[in-house]
Amino acid sequence: MMEQLNTLLNTPTFFISLIGIIGLIVGSFLNVVIYRLPLMMQRAWQKECQEYLQIESSNSTELPSPFNLALPLSHCPACNAAIKPYQNIPVLSYIFLKGKCANCKASISLRYPAVEGLTALTSIIVTLHFGATTATFFALILTWTLITLSFIDIDHQLLPDNITQPILWLGLFVSLFGIFTKTDASIIGTIAGYLSLWLVYHVFKLITGKEGMGYGDFKLLALLGAWLGWHYLPLIILLSSLVGAVLGFSMIIYAKQDHNTPIPFGPYLATAGWLALLWGDSLNQFYFSAFGL
């Protein structure tokens, strides 16, 4: 039995398929984190403020109790009907139900299968790149983290410390084994990642009187510096700035969005960081050769 299992795991097609299935399942969980974690944080902040101000506690967010990543169980937000296990299969259930609740026929957001599909796709790409190695395990953790942070930032313009801080420390720990970078490069990357955007923030605020980004962006770049090392930071900043500028101008020109509307920078940093994780050396070589360095 064990020999057959080892044979299957050593079969590339089976292994990649397994990673894809795991990615779908993880993506389903990420949907829960993306939706619930900001609400859990909001409830905690309100409770702290009420205790500090010594006012009567009230559930102003109208959330059920308990409300965490496990409870309440999945249900339709429109009719509150419980979602049965066979109706909660990543991507497939959305297709079979034609994007509607089985009970009340209310539309289900396309966001859910999109996150599941994106998580599966990026997980497969990471596995194909690193193979069946320890690097794949940690690269998947970083990939899933970046997906979660990106969508939370899109929804709430928030990059939660409860995610960025432990993953930053994990990146420093991983550097002890030299999987993605050495420890000295990781420590310098953490410091430089935070201080570089911190400096840009304060210079921009001094010149314009406005806040150009949030402190969560500093911590996210510090996280990427911890995982990848300081030598990838210029590439990450360049790529994220280019993508952010192009999409920002496009939204202003074509979507008629007010130029004063804040645009979350976290997804651009996350995308650039993920690209650097997989193809950082090639991108750095292209960058240096393009400028004759």
C-alpha cells in the first residue's frame, strides 16, 4: 500500500493534480478569512473602544455570536439557509448551482470561485517551479498569504497585522535554512523594506499634506524583504509602482474614477513580490541589462 502511494506521489500528473485540489480547498478557506477577519477585527476594536469609554456594549456590527473563522457555519447571506457540504465544493458547486443559492436563488458572488481558482492556479505554478521540495511548502504559504492580504486590502484598504506580522517572522525563520535567501539578507530586507516606504510616505506627506499609503504597506514590503532578501526590493518596488500607475490612470481615464479616490497598494506589492519569488533572478538580470548595469 505504501509503495503504491509513493508511486502515485512521484507521478508528476498525480502530484500536480493533488496540489490543484489542495489549492481549491485552501482557496475556499481563504474566502472565509477574507470576509470574516476584517469583521472580527472591527468587532474587537468596537469592544475595546466601548470598554475604554465605559459605555454599554452593543453589537453594532449585527454579527452573530460566536463569529470567528469556524462559526457560524456557511450559510446564504440572503436567506440564511445553511449551505450543505455538497453545495460547498470549490468551483464545482458554483457551476452546478449556476451561481445561485439552492434555496432562495439569490446570486452568489463570482468572487468565491475566482479566489478558489486563483489559489489553485498559483499553487500549481509554484509547485511546477520549485518541484517536490521544502521550498514549495513555504512558497505556498507565502502565496496563500499574499492572496488573502490582496483581497482584504481591495475590500477594506487594510493589511491586518494578525497576518503580516507572523508571516514576516516566519520569513525570518525560513532564512535560517537559506531556502530563498540568507539570514543577513533577510534581516536587512526586513529593515529596508519597512523604512523605504516609511520614508516615501513621510516625504509625500510633507510635500502634499496627504497620506499616500498606509502603514500596512510598509509591513507588507518588510514581509517580502524577510522572505526574499533586500536585493529584490528595488525590483518589487519598481514592478508594483508601474502596475499601480498603469491601472490607476486607466481607472481614472476609462472608469471615470475620481483621482482623489484611494487605491490599495497592497495587491500591487503582493503581485510584484510573488513574481520576484518565482522569477526574481531573471527579472533582475533583465532590469540590470536594460539599464546597462
